[in-house]
Amino acid sequence: MAEFAGLGSRPLLSMEGGVEHFDPGIHLLQLWANVCIIETGEGVVVFDPGFEFYGPRVVQELKALGSPPVRYIIYGHGHADHAFGAGAIREDAEARGQPRPMIVAHENLPHRFDRYREMLPYHEHINRIQFAIPDKLPAFARNYIYPDLTFSSALSFRLGGLTFELRHAQGETDDTCWLWIPERKTVCATDLWVWSCPNVGNPFKVQRYEVEWAEALETIAGLSPELLLPGHGPAIQGAEEIKRACTTVARALRHLHAEVVGMLNQGKWPEEILHRFTWPQEFADSPYLKPIYGHPYFIVQAILRRYHGWHDGNAAHLFPASSRAIAQEVLRLVGDPQKLLTRAQELAQAGQTQLALHLADFVLDSNDQEPRPALELKAQCLQALADREPSLIARNIFLAGVRQVQKALGKEARD
């Protein structure tokens, strides 16, 4: 069984990482995200060219292979860490007088690029939070190289004696495609496999697909591949290990689907479902499902969003008052905001960090008293949550909250 500390163990913007070689002619460049390089007798196929700044590194690795012509570049999906490194590869081909590589992707990918261009400031904003990207650095891709060829459900081509079978899947995105090379019994899985609990319910991003993700993994397992190249982390080798890995994650996704749909069918509302769903110990202990990026709670949120509207079951919440108005009324009843703050501090000391945060927010939302003690408590609680949170996404959200509070404290000190 492969050992891996998990997605995010390599710095997001680092170029550190090496190439793992698999005979014959299959190579995995492993950085934050992976780039797959497949050699054939008639040229190279690059699957998932990575971030834009990966391009020169991919060219460097191609030179180490003797600079064979790149015939195809395949976008496994349209996320910034997988579909933006094609520019340098194309430029190198032109400089060498080689044919221009053809870029292949699913037909939904151009629509994703269109949306990214339309909503660039938004994606800059949320990516700074999700990945803790400093303000001085760009937080999202700006140079879009659209595919030359798209497909709907499947596409196959032959090159140098090898068959390249592309199949569409819905998982982390609706434009995912994975690659099967039957002569090499190899799958390039893109982010259908990332050595983490699947990123089905990213708190910032659009709808993702739990059942279809499970179906794709089951299909991959059914091919009995002997090598699986993932979107992040090391390869998995051996048909039995790959089958075990894929079917375990698929069962976990189907379990959460059944839990949520079952409770919705019983008339339960989202808050109850979010507090009552189960995550069996088998999955909690699995090396394939570590909550280091995705999280079971996030998956449940995504399933709810997919099958349920936004009403939470309480008619009083249909057109809610503002948080500030509610906080002001609560504090009027309490009489002294310090009582709430004192209780919040007691809860924090007792380890009930989340509840302490809610009470601190009542004090802050009221805007009726000196905010510094409540801000300091909120920062303390968010830092405590971050310190023990394994999920990169959740941890960075907590840390972004800490930075936001620190800015507020700094402004208050200046005022």
C-alpha cells in the first residue's frame, strides 16, 4: 500500500518534486498537482499539463527524454492546477519546428473557461482564502488556451501503437475526463483520485457529483488497471491495490449519498442531517479517505445542495432579520454584553470552541460595546480550530478568519 502524507504536503506554488518513471515510457511529474507524460513511437501525450508556471518544468522533463514531439495535450479537467501549462509546451514545439500539439478536453471545459474569465475577481478572492495565497501574488489563472478538440462521452485515438481512450466523468467537475491506455493497463485519473476524502463539497465552489464520482471509480476498478496515475500524490500500482482503493472510495461516496437521501425521504431538514449522518470507522481509518482536503461534512453539504433547496425547515427563517438586528435584541435581553462574552470565554476554556465563537459573534454583531475582547476571543477560537483541523480547505478558512480579525484589531488600535 502506497504511503502518502496527502494532498497539500507539497507547497502549492513550489516547483519542488521529481519524476517517477514507469516502464515502458510512462512518467509522472509530481508537484502540487501531477503531470502525466506518455511516450509512444510517434510522439508524446501529456495528460494534465498543470499550472501555467509548470510549463517550463514540463518542457525540461521532455528535454530529458530527448525532446520527442508532443502530439497531444489532454486536459483532465479545467481547474487551474491541471489545465493551464500548455503554453510553454506549444512554444517549445514551435521553436523546435515540431507540429503544434493538439489540445483535447471535454466539451464542458470551454464553458468553465468562459465562466472563469467572467468571474475572475471572485475566483481570485475565494482562492486567496482556500489556498492562503498572499496578496502580492496572483491567485488565479489569466491565460486561457482553449482546446482544439472536444468530445461528449468518449473519444479514442491511436498513436505509436498505443490506444488512448478518453472517458467523460462527473466528479470534482462536470468536465472531467480520465484516460485508459489498455496496452499499458494504465489509467490517468486526474482528480478522481487525490489521496484524500473526495473534494465533493468545496465550501466556495459550484456543484459537484458524488454518485457519478463513485461510478467513475467503479468503472476504473472494473478495467483491472495495473497502474493508476492520480491528480495529486504518488501512483498506485497493482490491480488488487487499485481495485481496493477505488471501490473503497466509491462505497464511501455511496454511503453518504444513501444517508442524506434516506433522511430527506424521512422528512428531515438539513441541520438535523448535518448533525446525524454517520461516517463508519472503516472510512475514517482508511488511508484513501483522509480528510486532508475534502471532508465528509463538505460532501453531505454538497449532496444537500444537489437534492434540496435552501429552506431549512423553519418558516421563521424564510425572510430572516439581519444577524446584527438579532444580536442587538439578544443583548438587550441579556442586559450586559459582558455576560455573553464571559460565558463565551468559559466555553472556550472548556473546549467548546464552536459554541464560544457563536456567542462572541453575538457581541460583535451588536456593535454596542468595545469590540476588542470579543475580537481577541474570536481570533483565539479560530486559531484553535485551525490548529487541529486536518482539512486544508477548512484550515485555511479558519486562518483567513484569524487574519480578518487581526486586521480589525489593527484598525481599532489605529482609531
